[in-house]
Amino acid sequence: MGTKMTLSARAELTNAVRRRYSAATGAEKRKILDEFIAVTGYHEKSAIRALNAEPTVKKRQTRVRPSLYDEAVRAALIVLWEASDRVCGKRLRALLPILLPALERNGHLHLADPMRQKILAMSASTIDRLLREPRSATRLRKARRAMPAARRRVPVRTFADWNEPPPGSMEMDCVAHCGDANRGSYVNSLVLTDIASGWTEAAPLVVRESGLLVETLDRVRWDCPSPFGRWMSITAASL
């Protein structure tokens, strides 16, 4: 007898009928077998084998997509990440077209053209995914501190959030010259960068203290060439 049942529907029906068939008596088995043959279209011997077989467990099929980036690509990306001072994937993606030729020109990297094209074509999310393990191995866990009220009032933007800012819109940061040990007294550098022009000013801070910071910032402001000093607006601070 012909049947239009799909293979999956036939397997589900067989598993359901199998329990009744194994628990039935001789006469009941004959009746169940005839009904099963009528529905599925099995030959009698095939139907008996199917009902006496062990229950089948449907296995989930998973497709394993071959990785586009091997360990050699990851190793080259780690070199670039270290050379960029371990910036995030978004910043490293924007820096790669400049950083990669510079490292090759100075003999720090020697990449075949296919690998070079792969690295330059990486997205920021792919870079973060490939660097997840080395980043977690080098990250120092710090206790989370409450953000000061003054910092909460300052709008913070990344390099990609600016939309043609006017001269005088500055990004500001403090660079600690303490090496690997954040202990004792050490000098900090106050670094200000104009987003529109790339003009950078730097000034030393003997100690990281708010009064000295304001005094240094005011001095740097008037040392900047016009119109930066008059227009200066600090809109990104990670002090």
C-alpha cells in the first residue's frame, strides 16, 4: 500500500506503537500489526522488525563551519594587539591599515599576502573574539569603584562617536608612569588631543591631585595655539 507519510512521521509513529505492541498479547499484536501496516505501508516482515527493534533516539545534527582564521592568523593578530597597547577591537580595526604596514616595514612582522588580507578584512567583533583568551589572561581584576558625581556629569565619547567636531573639542586622559606596580608616588602625564586636527598637548603631573590637575589644565589651555585655547571644551575624560 502506498503512503504519503514522511520519514520523521513514520519514525514517531513506530516509537509510539512499539510500546503497545511489546505489551500486547498474541491476538492484540496481530490487530496492532495490521493497523500499523495499513497506516505506514510497510511489508509485514518489515513492520515486525520495526516494532521489535530498539527505540531510536533522534540526534540533533550540528553543522561545524570550518574556521576562517587559524592559529597563525591569531598569533599575528596578538602581535598587532600588543603593539597597539592592547586596545579594543573597534580601535584596533581602525588602526590596522596603518599599524600592519609599519610593523612589516620595520621587520617586526612578515606575513604572506593571503594572511595579510585576512587580517585587514577582519571586523571589530571578530578581532575581539580571537583576542578573548589572551585578553582574559592578561586582565587584572579590580574592585569596582563608585563613579564620582563630577565624572557622571561629563559626557564621554569614543573616537567613533564624533561627528565633525569643531576645533577645541578635546579628549583628555592621564597616563600613569608606574610600570606594572601601581604603588607609591609616581609621575602622571596629562594628555589632551584635539579631535578635529589631531593636535596633542602633554604636561607632567608630579602627583595625581585635583587642584594640580585644574591648574595644569588651565596652563595647557592657554599654551594651545589659537583657536584651541579659547574654544577648548573637554568632553571626554577618563581621569
